[in-house]
Amino acid sequence: MPTSLLIVGHANTGKTSLIRTLIRDHEFGDIQNYSGTTRHVEKISLQLNDQPLLDLIDTPGFEDSIGLWQTRQAAGYQAMTHEQWLNGVLQDQGLAEDFEQEFKILKQLSRCDIILYVIDLRQAPLGKYLDELNILACANKPIVPILNFCQALDNHEAAWKRCLAERQLHAHVRYDTVAFYLADERKLYQTLQSLLPEQYDALQALIKQREEDAAQRLKNAQQALAQTLVQCATNHYVCQSTTPTAPETAAFEESIRQQERALIKHCLALYAFREEDVALDHLPLQEGQWRQDLFDAETLKSWGISTGSSAAAGAAIGAGIDILSAGLTLGTATTIGALLGAGVQTGRSFKATLMNKLRKRSILALKPDSLIALMWRGAQLIEHLHHRGHAAQKVYQGNSATPVTKADMTQLETLFNKLSQRSEWHGLAWLPEHDLVTQLQAAIAQTLAEEP
Ligand SMILES: Nc1nc2c(ncn2[C@@H]2O[C@H](COP(=O)(O)OP(=O)(O)O)[C@@H](O)[C@H]2O)c(=O)[nH]1
Ligand SMILES: [Mg+2]
């Protein structure tokens, strides 16, 4: 049997939002900024391994807890126990109309196992809220206060904690359904574990699964970003002449923007968000003439040609010159690869460069600055999605803060310049195993802040 959690609180404290966040589904229920959106009791199951583990029951907000609590003192009810009063008022037809919303909550109280009382920390613990707690306490069920809106700067956390402690409610959970942290969710499940020893193992398995899923999503998103960056760095657009035309530049830029859009789409699907949740501003791009430095020691080395061996370097350089002077009698990629002592891929890349040189065509490539900007936007997006609750309403438009220091910039520029030389990686559907890729992955991981 799943454990049933009754989510209660004043209107607009974030009850429906809490459920959306816990089940990672932005479609559940209605969320609006005006009061009393949820008019009915609605149930949804949180599953573990396709089995319902927790039943989350959404309720309308309390509207007149003060009035309802006053009936507790009325003749006829005064002498009753709390439980008798609860049952009594529910039978009282004279009260049904005045307390329509409250009655929907009261009816659920006897059926649930645990009450999650959602508090909007931006509100002080006023009498109406304390009366809500008084009413809920009558059901003799465990109450877990959820301190929602905990990221709000101007909040009444200390006052609330005092009021809750006076009512022996010491175990609360801090939460924010918009700025989501897995650590907060873990604390909620741990609190449930302490109240439900028989569900301890199942809840532990849920915590583990949530953590593994989050780690896997993050890893997958980071890989996708690295893959996009490798593809953008090695995207070399061959123009028809020595000067790129405006349509050529536009086509090149569009191919980069399309790569970024594909990355965003991939990450949104990964984190189960909608396309309309993200609207990044225009990506400024800077492109320049791409040059393959054929005789650069680093380039040759990265192709597996050691400049330490002068014979090999000489052979490679010699091959380059021979091919250049041989003009159009260029051999096959295989031959060039063999001459260079490198693979066919390398030979093909070498040949393509030489051919374009001979044909006097310029090649467009993205400048390192633009690649760094792409990396930062991607990393910021991943970080945002990782901490975006499924109840968040605001469209993410990017983060304008500049994260990298000057020292990092120089390092990244060097890294992207080197990556840009690897034209043979363009079009690969996977990330090549290479030191440059490892460096790129480390740089991406570094720009993503650690979860506290
Ligand atoms: N910033 C922030 N907004 C929240 C949070 N929880 C809910 N909201 C917003 O508060 C409003 C009311 O939320 P809702 O879930 O409908 O409240 P309910 O009436 O208790 O179900 C919505 O606009 C939510 O987006 C939170 O933790 N932080
Ligand atoms: Mg609601």
C-alpha cells in the first residue's frame, strides 16, 4: 500500500507546485498567482520501479480557518475530544456551506498517513495560519511543515520555526519549488523515513534513484555540450573565393546556431522541460579565416607525428611541400596519410586543406571567443535546468554574468585553437578519445558549480 501524504496549507503557498516538483511533471494540477486555483482534491502517485510508493494528495487552500476553529469552542463541541469535533463538524450541514474548502481538507484527514503543511515563508505566522495548524493537529497524524519559498530574501523563517517548535513540530523541511535542490528533497524523504520505519528501505531506494538519475542527467548534458563544442570548433565552412560573401557568412553562422538549438532541445528533453521554458537571447558570433598550420609542431604532434624525430617531421613537411608543388597531381588521402605516418582520416584532412589552398578558397571557422561564449551559455543552461523545479513559471533567458577569469580565457583560447585544428573530427557522432577532449570536459565541469 502506498503511503498517503496530504498536502495542505493556505491558498498560494505552493502546494500544487510542491507536487509538480516532486513528481517532475509540470502538467499536474493548475498553478496561478491568484488564490484558490485548486478547487478539488486531486491525487497522483509517485512511483518507484513502476510501483506507487507515495500518494500525493493536493487540496484547496484553507480560506477561513479562524471561523472554523471558533466552532471548536461552540456549545456542543467544547466538551468533545479533538477527533470527535472533527467528525462532528463534518456532519454539521449548517457549516458545510461556510467552510466548503475546509471540509474538502477535513474529509481527507482521516484517510491520510502524513500531513505535509506547506508554508509560504514570505508571510509571517499570522493567527489564520496558526489556526490551520490547530485544526490539522486534531487529526492526530504526523505533520511535516514544508518551509516553502525558502530562497525568498525577505522571509520569516525564524518566527515560523519558533511557532512550530511551540507546537512540538521540530522536524521541518526547507524547500523551494522554483529553485530546486536535490539536498532539500532528500531531507523530505529522510523525514518521512523517520516517521515511517516500515517504508524506510523503499524511501532509501527512492533517494538513491533520484540521486543517480540526477547525476546521470548531468553527465549526459555535459557530454552533449562537449560534443556540440567539438562540432562547432571543427566546423570549417569552405567559401567559393578568397573573400567570404555575406550569404556564406550567414550560412556558416546559421549552422552554428542550429547546433546550439539542437543542444538546448536535447537538454530540455533530458530534464523533462518544455521548449517554451527556455528562450536564450541572440548568440553573438565572430568568425574568422581558418588556417591549418600544416607545419606547426603541435599540429603534427596531435596527428601522431613526433617532431622529436627529425626524420618523421622532415618526411611530413617534405610530403606537404611535395604535394603543394605537385599541384593538381595530389594523391589519395591514403597515400598522404601513409606519407605522414598518420591515418587515412588525417590524410583526408590534410588533403582537403591543401586543395583549398590551391583553389584559393577561404575557410570560415568560429573564433575561440565565440566558442568560449557557446561553452558558457551551455554550461549555464545545464546548471539552470539542473536546479529548475517543475513548477517554475519563468522563462529562462540566459545568464549575463561573466564567469571566466582572464587566466582561464587564455587557457580556453589555446584549447579551442587546438580543437579547431582537428577537422577530421567534424561530423563524428561521438566524442573522440583524446587529451584535448578530456581537457574540454574538465573545463565544462569546472564552469558548473557544485551542488551544496
Ligand atoms: N519563487 C517561488 N515561487 C513559488 C514557489 N512555490 C510556488 N510558487 C509560485 O506561487 C504561486 C502559487 O503556487 P501554487 O502551487 O499554485 O500554490 P497552491 O495554491 O498552494 O497550490 C505560483 O505562481 C507558483 O509559481 C517557490 O517555492 N518559490
Ligand atoms: Mg494548488
